[in-house]
Amino acid sequence: MEAGTEALSVGLAEFGLSKYEARAYVTLVSKGGISASELAHYSDIPRPKAYPTLHKLETKGLAILHGGKPTTWTPVAPEDAFDGIVQDQIGRIEAMNSLVADLKKTNDGNRRSRGAREKTYIGLEASGTLGQMRRMIDGATKTVCAMADRWMMGLLAECGDQLVSADRRGVDVMIVMPLALVGSRAHRAVPGGAAVRISETVHNCIVFDGVDVIAADSSSGKADAFPSAGALGAATSALFARVWEDASGTACMDDMTSGEASEVYGMVRLVGEEALGHVLGSDVASRRGLDLLGMLEGRGIDLNGRPVDDVVELVDSALQIACSGHADLDDKAGNIAIRSAASGGRSLPWASILDGYLRRAGYSTRMTYKKGSGSSGEMVHLKFAAAPPAKLARAQG
């Protein structure tokens, strides 16, 4: 894609579109009615992803399907597609401006008393936090380890030049952020050399080289910087290491909206917390009796009615996080290969989810579990086929 259209695509992330969906919509707007193959050509979207991406745009009310050979799509006009969202954002900005004005009055009224305090650290007002972060990133020589909520991620996004420079100097940049920020503008602004993970535990602080610390309060915008913090730096580094170890990677979610990423993360947590032990300790029959789909629905993740390839893609992303695995669909052969880099039955819960989804959709299934040798992982082959009409009627009844 050209630089101008790529910038438009990145901006559409604020409207909840994934990278491919944003590229597809911008291409439709610039080219008019095009086919799936033409979309792949003009937008750098892989050909197998072109049709599913157009289908998702149609579902979201951003594209219109036209018949004929080949099938073509045209865009819904931007003013019709996004006007309601824009008006909501304008209302939010007006409310935020009012809040900032009230905070400024409070800040001005107490400036003298704050300036009179003697400190052994650097106390920062909201206006000075960003500058101090930039200076401390510029001074790092080994590591920049950040735990950041939405507000601090916004500041890190404004430190893009400093983070790029740090990466070029060989500084390891590691960031832990909340799941809700996956796919956001702040997430996409993080330089490619930085490592990002997601966690529900966010303490809103950054430690530089294991020594210097900056801690911030997102509700007020204030921060405290502790140069050469010694024991505090060591304790903060240890805290970050624990959070980082338990956090999940985001590489497989780079093209997802925050809602899609939330579903993947919810599946990983469900299997890790509730389903894995049961599945590992059961035989195939009782595995199929475990209502994993019902457990997912209890967490707001409903797979009913979704296309098979969408469900397999969702499970594939969850497998990558949970056990460095994959789920590969061969639709023509009626086969799904569920792989796990870890052995010991780690692939079985995910095979059970897919098995339950297919059975509920009216397919007959057969699972074959293959243990790897040594540490070579494992695989489940899940064969599926359309059930006979009588059997399907009984299942639906």
C-alpha cells in the first residue's frame, strides 16, 4: 500500500478495525467496486485472507456485496459508516476538556505548597511527566521495562523516537499492557523492536537499567522519578520480572481488534484455570462430556453460528499463546490438525473445544491423539464430516 493509504488504515484502528479490515476498507474507498483477488493485489492482504476480510466488513456494515462473476464489493460511504462514532467521540472530548479545566484550577491553587516541600526524588506535574520519561529512556543503556495502563501507554507512544533510538543502541525494551489495548493506536505506535505482553496486573511504572524508576498516577497525571533508586530499583525489577513471566505474548493478536483479542485471552484463561486439569485426567468419552462450549459462553465467548475457519483461527491464536501450538484446517479433507509444542496432553482441551463446536453444528467427528517422542510435542487429528440427516435431526432436537 502507498504511505498515505497506510496512514489512513492505522487511523481506523480507533474505530475497532483490524489491520486487514482497515486496509480493505481504505482500498474499497479508493478503488470503488473490486473483487477479492483485486483487493489482495491493491492492499497487500494475503489472498486467502481477502474474502474473509471482505465478509467481516460486510458484517460490520462497511461494505456491500454485489452478485455477478466475479463477485464484487463496494464501500459504505465513510460519513454513513462512522458519523455516529465520531459524534460520540466529540462528546467524550468535551467532557475531558471540562475535567482538565477543573484539575488545572486545583493544581494552580496548591502549586505554592507543593513547591515548598523538600524532596529526595523528582516530583513531576502532569506537564512534566512526558519530558522526564524521554530523558530517562535516552539515558538507558541496557533495559527499559514498563508496566503501563492506557494513560501511560499513550505517553510511551509519544516517546516513539526515544524508544527507536534505544532499540538501535541495543537496549531491550519490554512493555506489559492491559488486554484492552491490543490493536489500539498506542499499541500500534510501539516500535517493532520492542517486546509486548499482556497482563491484568499493571502497576504503571518503568524501571531503567534495573536502577532508575519512574512511577505514575494515571488519575492525576503526576509522577515521581527516582534516579539511582538502589533497593527500589531492584524491587521494581523483580516485580516486573514476575509480571512478565506470567504475561501473554501479543504477536498472534497484532491483526486483531481488542474484542477479538479479548476472546482469545479468555479462552486461554479458561483452559489454564478450569479445563486443563479435567481434560488431562479423563478419557476421550468423558472429555466430550465436558461442556467447554458452555464454559466459554459463561465468559461471553459464543462460537455458535460462526464459520469453521473463523473458529479454527481463534483456537489457533489461543494455542500459540498457551503452548506455542497451532490449529490447521484442511476444509476439503475434513480435517483439523491441533498441534502443541508442549507434550503431556496440552493440545487436548483445544481439540475438545473444536470437537464440541463441530458436533453442536451437526458434524460427526473422530479424534486421534498422537504423542510426540521426547520433547517433540504432540498432535490431535480431528476428522469431521456432515452427519446423516436422521442423526442431525436427533442432535438438533
